[in-house]
Amino acid sequence: MEKNEKQLPWKESLKLNIRAWEIIGRSQPSLFWAAICCAVFEGLGPYMTIYLSARIIEELSGERNPERLAFLIAVCLISAALIQLGCGVLKQWQNVEQECFWRREEKIYMDKAFSMEYALMERQQTYDLYSQMMQNRNWSSYGLIQNSRHLGNMVKALLQILGGIGLSISLFLAKVPLDSGLVFLNSPFMAILCLGLMLLIAVSVSFLRNLANGYWVRYAEMARLGNRLYTYFYKVTSDRKRYADLRMYSQNDNLVRPLSAVDKSFMPGSYIARAAKGGMGILQMISRSLSAVLTGVVYLFVCLKAWAGAFGVGMVTQYVGAITNLFQGISEFLNICGSIRANASFLESTFAYLDLPNEMYQGSLTTEKRSDRQYQVEFKDVSFRYPGSETWALRHVNMTFQVGSRLAVVGQNGSGKTTFIKLLCRLYDPTEGEILLNGIDIRKYRYEDYIQIFPWYFRISSSLPCLWGRMWRAGQTMIMSGFQTA
């Protein structure tokens, strides 16, 4: 099975991601603060070490003043220790916030489930959409959880770019002595040519990485199916109640062999495995090779200018480290942009679920408040069939009864007893006919007022199917969250 998720246009992708960030910001704003603070330390921290190391080497190759050397070394060590400590603390804070959002994201979906009409929730299409969304989340963290990581990484990449520009701009302004044989390096054309070559390599590295990551999007549906099957297999084989049966009846062969025959998503012969050995692997290999080429170009240009006498050996360390980090930041920024676009395809299913509209008419009338509880319910030529079914669950039902009277609903399995209660509680509306309360169609009443006319024990017992369905789906959310990947 080879099914690919199509990448969306940039405009639509950006729109979906902005909406995802707004949801995350409303749900857990502290996650953004943790990500930004961590990004500041991780993005700018290395440049402090690069700058101080360059000053130490300059001093060693120059005056070698012991007091200044001791001061620079002390500042370098203290700043490096503080930066590492800050990164560690902030990274831990970010990890805690990420883990909290993993659970908070589940609450977003649960809130939607509890606000959803029972009829809409019971549709197979709704559950399929929910299952697809959760499988995307569990097998590769696509969806909202992926968006929660993008902002911090993007801020870090931007700070890397700004810091790199700040420390390397003097490289292109430093002049080679006129008596040097490499005076042509002073030409603005050479600076532009070198910058253009470095930028081209950085963009190419990012482009190739995004192409390679596109394979994960392409085989998303196959991976979802595999994750679903292997998750079920794990649950079956980890259930202690099944251990005896599994061993006495040798059910291991009945589980493992058919599973491996039906699905090979995570096996050596799968599409993903072949892609890793083929196109995806080749793209990753070329991108890593170009990264090495970029480092070589940086060293060549910096060392040539240093050899020609444009600056001392200490500045070589600064320029090489700064430019390498600069173009790593550019490459990472472009890589994140590609990841944001890829994630938009999965956000579509997330928002399709969150945007499912309730379709039942919501009445505005309040029910008559009667102390004698004399409410009469009438089923008037009521017929009903479930959406997508051609079979009538109920047909031409006519009956009248008083609320509070004792009434037994009996019949064979499949005769429509549960459907009758669902219609009475207005979990569904009749396909034909109408249900009247004291002569008025129940659809005209506010649901909260209408359901209050029934005794509390009836409301509890009649709502069990709805509660069970919602609890089951909420339970599915909690169970599935435990399986990141198969």
C-alpha cells in the first residue's frame, strides 16, 4: 500500500500553522516562554564561547600578558559554565512543558468530544477522522504536538543567524595588505561570490533534507496502519489475562505470522525501509556531504585572508565558528520551514475533527414548570434509520405515555429498544414523524430544559449509551497516547 499525503500550498500551510500556534498559546502559554528562553541560550550561547576563545588565542599569539590571559580564561570558563547550566535548566523546563502539553492536547480533543452531538460522535466517519488524527500523533508526533516544537527551534535558528552575522561581518570588511599576492580577496566581487556559494550550499542542504523528510509524509497512511496493527498486537500480548490462552493454544503463531504477512510497515521489506536505503538515504547522504563542503569553503576563505595578513590567528577561530554556526542556522531555519509545511497536511485532519459542526436544531422554548409533573409524551408516526443505513430501526411508531409512569420497553435483539430511548432523549431526531411533549415538538425545546422533565434515575439509565460512547473514546485517547510508535 503506497499512499501519499499531498503537501499544501505555502499560504494555506502558514494559515493552518498560525491557527495551531494560537490554540497552543491559549491552552498553555508557558510552553512558548520556555521554548523562547531555551532558544536564546542555545542560539546565542555558543557565540560567547567562540568570541572569548578567539580573544584567548589572540593573546597567546600576541603579547601573552599573564593577567589578561587569566582574566579571559576565567571569564570563558565561568560564562561557559553559566550557559551550560542555563541551557540545562531551561531545557528541563521546556521538556516538562512539552510533556504537559502532550496531556493538554488530549484534553483539547476530549473537550471537543464532550461538546459533540451524540449522533455525530457515533458516525463511523467521525471515529475514522479521530483515529487518523491520533495515529498521526502517535507514530511520528505530527499535528499540534509538532507545532509546539517549531516555534522554539525557529527562534533558535534566527538567533544563530543574527549572532553569526554579528561576529563574521568584519571578515568581509578586513583588507588584505596591498603587497600581498592575494589582494584580489579585497574585491567586493570575491566577498559576494563566497557568500553566494556558502548560501547556495546551505539552501541546497536544507532543500535535500526537506525532500528526504517528505518520504515520511508520503508513507504516512501506511505507517498509520502499521502502527495501529502493532499497537493492537502489543495490547493483546501484554494483557495478563490472555497469557494462559496464548501459551496453552499456541496463539503466538496465530498472531505474529498473520500480522507480518498482512503488514510490513516496519519491516526490512517495507516501502519506508526501501526508501531509507534508496531515495531518502541518498538525499540525506548528499546533504551531509554538502555540509562538509560548506565547512571546507569557510575554512578556505578565512585561512586565505589570514595567510595574506588581513587578521591574526585568533580571528580565524572566531570567523570559522561564527560562519559555520551562521549557515547552520540558515539551513536549520529553512529545514523548519519545510517541516512546518509538511506538518500542515496533518493539521488538516486535526482541524477537520475540531471543526465538525453540530447539526441538530437547537430549540429555544423552555418547558412548562409543573409541580404535578403532568407531562405527556407522544410518538406520532415516528420512523427512524441510522445515517448511511437502508434498514429502518423503527417504523411507524405511535404511542402516548405520561412522564413518571412505569413503562417497560421489551423486544427481541435489534427490534429498536435502544433506538426508541435514544429518540426519546433526543440523542437522535426522527427520520419521519415527530415526538411531542404536551403537544409541542420536542425539537423546539431547549435540550437542557427538556431532559429535566424526566426523573433523575431515568436520565442516568437512558444516558448510559451516550456516556459509554464518550468514555470509550476518551479511554481510547488515553490508551493510544501510551504508544508513541509501534
